[in-house]
Amino acid sequence: MNFALSPEQEMIVETVRGFVETELYPLEDEVERRGEVPPEMGRMIQDKVRALGFYAPNVPEEFGGGGLDTLTFTLLERELGRVSMALSVFWGRPSNILCACNDEQRERYLLPAVRGDRIDCLAITEPDAGSDVRGMKTFARRDGDDWVISGTKHFISHADVADFAIVFVATGETETARGKRKELTCFLVDRGTPGFEIRKGYTSVSHRGYHNCILSFDDCRVSSAQVLGEVGAGMEVMNEWLFATRLTVAAFCVGRARRVLDLAVDWAASRTQFGQRIGDFQGTGFKLADMVTEIDAADWLTLAAAWKVDQGGDANREIASAKLYSTEMLARVTDQTLQIYGGMGLMDELPIERFWRDARVERIWDGTSEIQRHIIARTLLRDAGR
């Protein structure tokens, strides 16, 4: 197999990494201190990315996006993983699900998102329905040519800076061999719609400045023109477009782990104890060896899954494996790096404690490690005919 990157891919990796290190690293401390990204800072990042020509790289060229294939886009996401999540959101990667928009919706939602005029957020999770998507209680009832939505979503990332939400709700039930099953429908709901409120969410130890929010729908009326896809076909829309989010998490974890490893190696090479570098002690050197081996393994798992998507194959198991291994790898790498730094690793004068905190959520969102293992096992058993 040829693992070499093309000249275009090399250019993208170098350009994004250079931008991240030069333009975004210097902003991280302020975001950590303030617990938010000031609006003017977010706009500045958007403007610079647009000037760079890299805004909306995941959207097909026919809609004005960069049109990157899955593998190349995953390489880009890997580099963005090096920086604070709160800052990377302003790079501008509209949800791929917007490609399901009809002509009218493209003018109202997709194209403004590609230009950077509007930001979207994805709303699926509820207080009583996390991994159990069909357990959601938020529902919409038809009223003439409109739909009236009621219910609550939570853990909705960056909804505080979004102009509209991509919301999945229950709109009916179907009888199956296992009993009644909820039919889900996707709606595009604008900020400011009467009955739709975006509230501050919970205070998280992971990713300061990248906020989770609570979305409340109290008889929120939207038109049928705001249904994304077909009524009752929300799961089909979800399954077709949202696999990329798990690949993004995996790629982010690889990028962040490489940044953490660089810090660990620098510390091990410069810190001395008992008259020698601490990296020369087997207890530290072996940690570094294990870390780079695990990072490389996670990297190849992630890129292989992205490559398989581009080949048109069913990559569900490979994506689940990449998400599972990369997130758990990052937890081990950040923990071992903190151990190498010793007590200083826990002090907020250094970024190690931040990477350690941030790593924890990766095993939870976009499908927990347990869900990924379930997907992997289910695929193996299905392929075995059981």
C-alpha cells in the first residue's frame, strides 16, 4: 500500500498546521481565562480562514465549498485537533447534513453557512436520550402546513454562537416486530423563532470556551419548508450524513495527542534529575515509546477508515474502531504526559492539565466507547451470519 500523501495533501497539512500554530495557539490562554471566545475573536478567525481559502472545506464544490475527499478532510481535522476546540469551531465546517437541503433550503441555510454568514449546530441529545436516539421525547405535531415542536435538547455544542439549529424530533410511531418505534424527522430551526430558546448549559471541565447549551422548544412553530429530508426519515438522513462526526473526533484526538507528545519529549529531554535527563530513565523512556506507538496506531486506524469511505465501502466498523481507539489513546497519552511532568503537570501555568481535562469528554460524546464497541461487535456478528 502507498501511504504517501499527495502534494495537495502535504500542502493542506502544512498550511493548516502553520495557521493553527501561528494564529490560534496564542489565543488559547485568553479563552481558558475568560471561559469563552469573544465575538470579535471568532469573527477574526473566520475572516482569516476565508482569506486563506479554507472555509467550508468539507462541502462539495458545487455548493461553493472546498470539496475535499474524506481522507484529505480528515488530515485537515487532525491538524485542527491540535488547538482549543473553542477556537477551531470558527474554522467553519458546516454540518455535512446540510447537503441534504432542497433548493430553497440551500439558499437559506447551506450557502450562507458555506460563506460563513451563518453558523449551524446539531441538536439530537436529550436529558433522557443520549445514545438511545429513538428514546427522545421532543416531538412535533402537524398543524396545517406547519409543525409545532415541544421538548428539550441538552449538551448541544456551540449553540450559543449558532444562527440556526439542525434538530431531530419524534413525529410519529411505527409498529414493528419489537413493538412501537418512533419515527424521527429533522428540522431546520432559526434562532429567534418564537418558542425556541437557547440557554447556557452546564459547566464542563473539558474544553473551556466551547460551550454546551440547552435548547427549549415551547410550542415552537415552523413551516413544512423547514423539514430537512422526508418526514419520518430522520434516521436515514442521520445515517447517511453524520458518520463524519466520529471520524472528526478520532482525527482531533490524534492531532492533540501529537501536540501533547511533543511537549512530553521536550520535557523529558530538558528536565534533569539525579544528574541526567529524565528521558534517559527507563520508566520515562518506555512511556514515550508506548505513547508514540499508540498515536501512530490511532492515526493509521483513522486514515484507513477515511480512505475506505472514499472507496465507497461500508466503513461503519472501521470508523467505530478509530473513534474508540483514538479517544482512549488520548486519555492514556495525556495521563502519562502529566506523570512525566510530575506536580507541574497539574498546575495551570502549563497546558498539560488542560489537555488532561479536555481528553475526558472524547470517550463520551459522538457515541460513547461502549456504543463504539457495540457497533464493532454487532458488525462482526452480522458478517458471521448470526
